[in-house]
Amino acid sequence: MALVLHYIYGSTASIPQAVMEEAGLAYSLKALPSGVDDVHLDHYPEAKFKLSGRIPALEDGSSVVFETGAIIMHLLAKPEAAHLMPAYGSREYSRFMQWLFYLTTSPKATLMELMWPERWGRFADDQDWVRERAADRMVTQCDYLDSNVSDGTFLSVGFTALDIYLTELARWSAVTGMPMWRWKNLSKIIEATRYRPAYKRMLAVQRISWPKQAA
């Protein structure tokens, strides 16, 4: 049965979509109405019931999986996508899981604060404070990533779903004025990934353009 990815334009659904493109999995996209996000799903009770109030969400037969990291791991368990992560139980698999959690809980969360500080502060001064603190953390996190990735790929085993995740975070980072490709080692991964046919297909399907100020 084909996979159905429920998404909002420009959301983190683009990451599992790129994974599905790389794996050659059959899937379809189902967009929520324009202007709706997972905060406002109460206005769409049918969607909220089915998707547990979270976007992106992946339908796989009778199962519904939400949270970007969980969707990615669900997809990587399929034989077609197994090449996008190291072998289960290997040392590199542990590193893969470590960095998958790190990307989700650190730079992704920081980018959310940089892009939408109003979610954490009601008044302009509070929002400025949130943005400034997030900018400081972004530099620290990118320094840390840059010092730990391999040459041209995230892991020494070669291209994995982590490269996709990092590249999508980098694409979003352009609007913050702190593009992640300013870091030399991260830039190599980003440049290699954004020219992959599967990644370009994902952009084309969602009608997304790569930022003009790219490296």
C-alpha cells in the first residue's frame, strides 16, 4: 500500500519526503489547507483525530506515525531505504542515532526560535531576547557539528538520511541570516546533497527553490 505523507508547505515533511525519493518508495502527499498548522488543527477535527494533532504525519496502511524523526526511522526500516542508515547494531548506527536526535533537539529547535520567536515571547523585547539567545546557540551548535562530521558526508560510511536532514535545516537557515553553509565542513555536505536527483525532485514536487545566496 502506498504511503501518504500529510504535510504543510515548507514544513519538516520535506525531510521524510526526500528520504522516500531516495529510497524509491511509492507515496503521495496530502496537504493541509493553507494557513493551517499543527497548532490550529482543532478547526479540523477529522484531521486531528486521524493524525493525533501533529504534522507532518505518515500513513502507512492502518498505522499513522508522527514526529519527523520517528517518520524517518519508520521509513528506514523498509528494505528499500536500508542503505540510508548504517547497519543496525553497528558503531556507526549508534552515531547515526546520536546525530539524528541531536539535529532534532538542537539546531532544528534553535531554528524554530530564530524564525518564530513570537511563539516564546508575547512582546517585542521578549522576542528579541529569544532570537538573540537562539542566534548564540546556533553558532555553538554549528561549530560543534562542523567539528564532528566527515569530509563531504555526515558519517564516514557515506551518504545517509542525516545528510538530507542537515541540508533541509540549512535551507531553512537562509532566512535567519545565519546560513549553515558558512561552516566549511557543513557546506560540503549541503552542496553534495542539494544536487542529488532525489533531493531536487522533492524540491520540485513542493515547488521550493533553493535560496539564491547558497554557497
